[in-house]
Amino acid sequence: MKPLDQILKADIKNIKMIVLDVDGVLVPRGTKIKQAGNTTTLETKVIADKQIEQIKALNERGFLINISSGRGLYMLQEMFRGILPFVSLTYENGSATWYQGKVYQHVNSFKYLKDVFPKLKKAVSDNKDVKGFEPKEFIITIHCEKQVPEIEEIVKKEKGLVTIWNGEAYDIQIAKDQTKAVGLRHVMEIFKLKKENVMAIGDNYNDAELLAESGLSISADKERVQGKFYVPLESELLPADLLMQKILELSS
Ligand SMILES: [Mg+2]
């Protein structure tokens, strides 16, 4: 992996689409969630005006922008409200993509998750380390103070499912067939792109497949995911800020 400041104009000459992860890339890490009985409180993070302007500028230079996140669609629509006409939103770790009001479903996880959901609900209801279930359609996301072995044990018994712990929550989804890479492959079909046309940036374990599937990969946390280039974690600027600034420089 090379530091991002070594990226050259030649590296991005075939790039037509930029795929941006959200948490830890476009906004700082950490989700505030509280669940008390049937009431779930979830904070919506705001994308800073500066990043919205950078995305607009990239779009004006001719780049397609795809947001690829583990979050649900309702949340991404809220976060990207001002630029929805030209961004595509791939949500719940590659499960589906929203583009200009049309939803493309990539994965059907219903029969895989329907039995495990009530088991998890029941098992963790009194667990003080469990903060709450984030509302999702195609994956199960459980926010926890720390890793909860009970959750891992339950999922391990279910055929074909995996848990991905990202430091603040578990995503529970279908092994291999429900990843950000699956979402990206469908997005490439929608926009008729090849691997070499795609640049992607991500910071966490759920981004590993996405980065491997893209022609030019950027890691926003080199301890957690591999990329051709990496953005230093200790910078005061967000990883997406540094990357977009760099691409705007190189493409001017
Ligand atoms: Mg992330």
C-alpha cells in the first residue's frame, strides 16, 4: 500500500465512478443508538457542506458517484438529500441500490434471516452490552458496547450466515453472497462499467470485498482493510475529504 499523496494522474485515467463508504470515510465513526422497549432512537449524521460541494464538483467533472454503506436506505436518503439527483445509493452492505427513485434489489436474504432474528431478539433482550437493533431490511445490525459472544454463538449455528464486528456493531448477513462487492457488481452492470473504471474507498471489515472488486482501491484504515493506496487515519480531515480533494486536483 502506498500513501495517497503518491497517487498520479495516470492512476485515475480510466476511472469513471467513485464509490464512497459513509461511516469513517464521509462522516466520523460512531453511531448513537438507544433502545428502550419498543422505542428506538437513532441519530442521523450530517454530511458536511464541504463534502457535498466536493461530490458536486466531482460530478461536474464527469465522475459517477456511488455511496456504498451498511446503513439503511431511509438514512442514506436523509444524509444525501441535497445531491440525490446524481448519486446512487447502495445500502445494507450491497443488498440493494437506489438510483433516481428506482430500487434494484441485489440479494434476497429473507429465508436466511427470518428464523435467526427472533432468536437474537430474545437472547439479547436483557443484555446490558447491547444498545439496540438498527432498523434494516436485508441484514441484521445490532449495536453493542463490546463484542457479545452470545450473538456470535447463535449466528454460528445458522447455516450460511456470518457476523461482521466493526468495533461498534454486528452486521449479520449471508456469507459471500451479501457483501458490498455483490452490490458493486450490479452497479457496474447498471452503469455499464468495468472494474478498471471504478475507484472505491472504505475503512472497515465490511469494505474488504468492495475494495478487492474495484480497479483502484483506497483504504481509509490500513489496519482493517487493504488498498492500493491508503489515507492516513490520524489526519484531521475526513478520508473522503482528502481523497476528493486529490482527485479534483488530478482531474483539473
Ligand atoms: Mg465505514
